[in-house]
Amino acid sequence: MEKIINIGNKEVRLSNNVAWTLEYRAQFGRDILPVIMPFIVTMTDGITAVLAETGKGPGEEISQTEIAEALEGRAMDLLLPVFQVEFTDLVVYVLWAMAKAADEKILPPKQWVREFEEFPLDVIVPALIELVLNGFTSSKNLKRLKDLGKTLRELQPSLSMMLSSPDSKED
């Protein structure tokens, strides 16, 4: 799968074929799976927990209220892997590797990122998540992840309030 995103005023073509993982390893000297697996596992665990607590099976409709109740008190657990990974590993290096897999002429990372005046995370991160999930997740689980992600986005205001409420903070 390929996707074109705009970073500032520049179009960047990204590929999630397996070559990006080889580009990552060749450039950075380590495997990407330890970096991205916490996110894949967290998403899968979140979906499994929601399904188990709501009593719903795969493919069944789940209401926003059911998801909110199943996730209550777990938001920080689900977000913890995000805080444990370095920004450069998760965003810059993965972005570069996917761009390199799509275009062999991409410069080395330090030179390549200097080409951008802006680095809009609100554009980059969702594209990377989509490409990683499409590349590393079966179509059955991917549909569940996408459905849950859509519902979580709809619940964002409620989840933000749960995270910031005095009841959710530890003493």
C-alpha cells in the first residue's frame, strides 16, 4: 500500500511494503518491531478488553457508552507505550523508512528532514498508524481496530474529561 501525504508544502510518498522495515534496519541498525509492537499490542489488548467487557463478539456493534465504560480507568495504561518510545524512532525514522521504501532517491534522514519547513504531526502520525496497521495486522483485526479508533475519536471529549478529572488522578 502506498499513501501520499503533504508535509508542509511538499508531497511525500510512503510505502508500507516490507521493504520499509529493511530500510529502517539498514539505516538505524536495529529492528523496528520492538518499537511498534507495543502500539499494536496495546490496540489489540484494548479491543479485546472492550469486546470481553461488553460481551460483544467480533463484528458486533458496540455503543460509545459501552466503550467508554470498558475503557474507564484504563486510558493511561493504553497510552503508556506512547510515552515509552522516543519521538525520533516512532515518527521521524519510521516516516523516513516508509518514504525510502517508496523512493530510493530519498536522502539520508538528517538531510531529508531539513527539507521540511513544517512537520505537522496531526497529518503524519495518523498516516503512519494507518500504514503500520495495514502492514502488520490481519484484515479481520484491522477492521476492528479501525472501528474502535473511529469510536474512540468520537469519544475523545469524554475520554479527555476522564483523564483530567480529579477522580482519575492518583494521590
